[in-house]
Amino acid sequence: MREIRVGLLGAGVVGSEVAHVLLERSDKLSEQVGATVALQRIVVKDASKKRPSFIPTELLSTNPDDVVSNPDVDIVVELIGGEHPPLELMTKAISNGKHVVTANKEVMAKSGYRLLSLAAQRGVDLRYEASVGAGIPILSPLQQDLAANEIASIRAIVNGTTNYILSKMAREDMDYQTALRQAQELGYAESDPTNDIEGIDAAYKLSILASLAFHTPVKPSDIFTQGISTLHPKDFTYARELGYAVKLLAIAKRHDDGIEARVHPAMVSLNSQLANVDGVFNAIQIEGDLVGPLVFFGRGAGALPTTSTVVADVLTIARNIAAGSLIRPRIELNRRIDVKPMSKVETSYYLRIAVKDQPGVLAEIARVLGDHAISISSVIQKELNADAQTAIIVIMTHPALEASMQAATAKLSSLTIMNEVSALIRVED
Ligand code: HSE
């Protein structure tokens, strides 16, 4: 049997597990491929570090060239994470004619277009299924099974850490810090959890999804991004009373005049599928013009689900090598469609304000919203602090332009009857 050799960059939580599966299931995997799939080398930062006993020390090296420039390596698996040096190492590996598998969303979001073009030039495959949704197959379906469709929209929960935190806060009244600590202990969070909390990780994933769905490069910097760190527990309670859950959503929609792409906390109906995605689970809802709505659901973070996908990508490439052909879908990112600025996006809103409790206040608020062409769908007075003579008002609106809502809240903040605009959460119906 022909031998197909794999070089691994990185033996952290995911890298070790990938090595484990490649070594332990070697016979079964080789049988599936019709060639021997052999783990050739594992590049690590510190070879003396204590590692699980299943990692053979003789495979370890601290020199990335032992993988990316090694003539004996056919497939490079990059699991170091972060932008540098993975970008440089993947570029070198592809330039050296090696197939690459990666779970690196940051590199694929920021430089995927360039790397895919280079891979096409060099006639090698670059697979990155694990970069979005860990264990959920979503990029292959977008490239292959849904290829006949025009994709109209993506609505997704693609960050396990924030979904875990939001679920704990909503269902168990756990405070934010405790929930974050638990997510970190469970290995869901990035090494710097700011990327999770501030929506950056989700924006990378949306960039990858939207680029494939709409066949145009959607850069992370094109995506309006807002995280969960400013959410207040009160809004979870009010949302629930109004029939909504609060989720960090990644949303991309195709319009005649461009694409909208945004990541932010959003209220979704308690009856919707997305509202019921809890904990580390991710869900990606896609609407195709032929297929209609589809939901992909599964574990979106963690070593084992990521390993499941990374090894599958290795096997796909190995099968192609064994068959002597490179059957890979052409990744066409050749349309040029503009991403609309957030100010031009239309959505409904939940607005929580604290106002002076006196006659004429509601009329004044309604006038400001009306002046900005914002139509109110309901108003509820939630609490009254008689001593401070303030009232908390929750307003739900019909769809309105983001620019109008921003201008209206700025105007509301300047009114003497206003104590504060306490929360503004977009509603995704
Ligand atoms: N930090 C990521 C998450 C891991 O929480 O979803 C998977 O990309």
C-alpha cells in the first residue's frame, strides 16, 4: 500500500488529540483511504514539555521546516492557532507543494482568499472545515451539496464560549465571570477570551461562511462586530417575559444592493430553533433559494469535535492522493459584492431606558422615535423607583434603519426627562 505522510504543526489540546486518533486508528483510517496514512512528524514549541504517553517522543521536533519543507510530508496539518506564524507556515507548505489542513479561522478569515489562490496555483488542496463550527460539517455542504442554490441568508450561533455563558446566565442565573471561567476550564475559550467575548471569533467564522455562501471575499473588517460584555442580566429577564432569548448571532444576508454582515447580541423568539441552542452547541441556519431553510447543529468547540473534522479533512485529501486525482470543489470567490455599512442595515430593536416619572414623558419619547421614522410595536413600563422618581421603560420597535436608531438614541440621551439609555438590543425575527 502507498504511504501518505502527515506532518503536524502544534500539539496543544486539539493537536494532541489529532495525533492520538491518527496513531490509534491508523489501521482503520488506512483501510478507508486505501493507502497507509502515517503520522510522520509533530512540530512543537517545547520538546521537553510533559505530554500524553500516546505522543511518541521520536516524532517530535521544534523545527517547523521538518514538516513544511520536508519532502517526505504530503499533508501538513496546522493546529498552532493565531495568525502568526501559522500564516507564514501554511504559505510555505503550500508553496512547497503540500496539501494543508487547518482549523485556523483567523488566518482563513483574513488571508483565506490569498492562500486558496496559492493552493489552486500549486495544484494542492487547502481544507479548513474545522475553522467554523468545530465538529459540524458546514463548509463542504456550502461548497458541494448546496452549490446549485443562491444563498439568501445565514443566521448562526458560532461561538461556543459566548453561547455557554449566555445559556448559563439565562437558565441558571449564573454571573458572567463564573460562566466565563467554566467555559475556559472546559477548553472552549480562545487563549485570549477577548476574541470570544467581543464577537471577534464569531466575525472570523462569519467571514468564512459568508465568503463561501456569496462567492465574494467578506473580510472580518467588513463585519459590524459587537460582543456580549455589556449585556445586563435584567435584559435576559425582560427578554424572556417578552418571549425572546438573547444570543450572540452571526448574521449575513444577500440583498439586491449588497450584503449585510454583522455579529452582535440579538433577541430571537423563544420558539425559534436558535433560541434553543444551549451551552457549547453551535447552530448554523442557512436559507437557499432551492433547498429552503436548513439548520446544521452540533458541538462548536472542544478538542474531540475539532479532531473529528480535522481528521476527516486529512482523509479526504489522502483518498484523493491515493486515487491519483485532486477532486476538490473550486472555491469561487470571484464575485465582487459590497458589504453594506451597518448604518444602512434595517432591524427591529429592544430599547431599555430609565426616565423621569412625570406626565408627558412617554409622548416625548414617542415623538423622538417618530421624528426618526421609527415605529413602536410595544411599550412596557417595567419598574418604578418612587424615591428616585424614575421609571424603567422597555420599547420594542418595528424594523428601522440602524442610522435612524443611533440618531434617535443620541437625541433621547440629550433629553432632560431621560436618565439613561440603558440597553439597545437588535431583534432578529
Ligand atoms: N473559542 C471558540 C468557541 C472555539 O468558543 O467557539 C472554536 O472555534
